[in-house]
Amino acid sequence: MSLKNTVDRWGPVSQFLHWLIMLLILGLAIVGLSLDSLPRSPKYFWVYDLHKSVGLTVLVLVVLRLAWRLYAGSPRPVAGTPAWQAAIAGATHWVLYGLILAMPLSGWLYDSASGLRPLRWFGMAEVPKLSAPDPGIRDFAHEAHEWLFWVLVALVALHVGAAFYHHIFQRDDTLKRMLPRRRGT
């Protein structure tokens, strides 16, 4: 069994990175949306630091995912897919990658420009600042982080909706190509 993608389906490395990144983003979304409701206590700062560390992890994983995709290629569109759908799917994937890169970068920039205590990845390694403390950059990065999140939510909803549309109504293998194979198939 090859780890690379084939012309018909995503390989196990692509699948693993796809689902891992999805789970981490889901967790980040839940935590990010609840941060404002948490009392400012030591637990708040622990949760906030965890949010930042997981966000930076997603940044690294999406860079790996992109590198792997460039190396391993991608499956061709499912037979019978109209060219316009294939073009939209391809563009959507690249915009998703861009958003998943921009989200942690905007959060990192926000943290840097806030002038807060040093950002430490899971408490182990200090992460360099992207800028000196600057209220203008801080406000811009915070706004960008929030807007990028909602654009990502909308695009992910379209992505998931399209996958289920193909699975339920088109009855093609679009969704199955990103799922692990069952034993014996």
C-alpha cells in the first residue's frame, strides 16, 4: 500500500493530516468562541496559552499538508464531474489552505503586537514575536483573526455540504476518497 495519493483517492498521509487538522480546528473554534466567557483566572491563561499552542501546531501541520500535497499530488476529479465543479473544488481547497495558514498567523501577530508575556509553545519553546508591541497592528490582527474564522466557517460548511451532496445525491466516491479504506476493499 502506497502512502502517496493515487489518481483515484487520497492516501493515508493526506487523510491523516486532513482529519487531524480538522479535529484541531474544531477544538480551537470551541475554545476560541468560549474564551470571552471565561473568568480571568490562572485557568483562563492556561486555556488561552493552549489555544495559541494548538494554533501554532495547526500552522505547522498545514505547511506539512501542503508540502505533502505538492509531493504526492492529488486525485483526479471523480469520473463524470463537470469541469466547473472540479474547478470550484480545486479553488476551494486552495482557499481553505490559505485560510488555515492565515488564521494562526493572524493570531500569532495579534499575540506579538499585544506585547504580552512571551509566547511559549506548550510551555516548552519560546516563539519569536512577529512584531514589536503596537496597538494598531494588534487591533488589525485581532479583527483579521475573527473575520478569517467566520470566512473559514462558511467555506468549511460549503466544503462539507458539497462532500455530502456528492455522497447522498450524486452517489459518487468524492467523500469516500478521504475516508480510510475498510479492510478487504
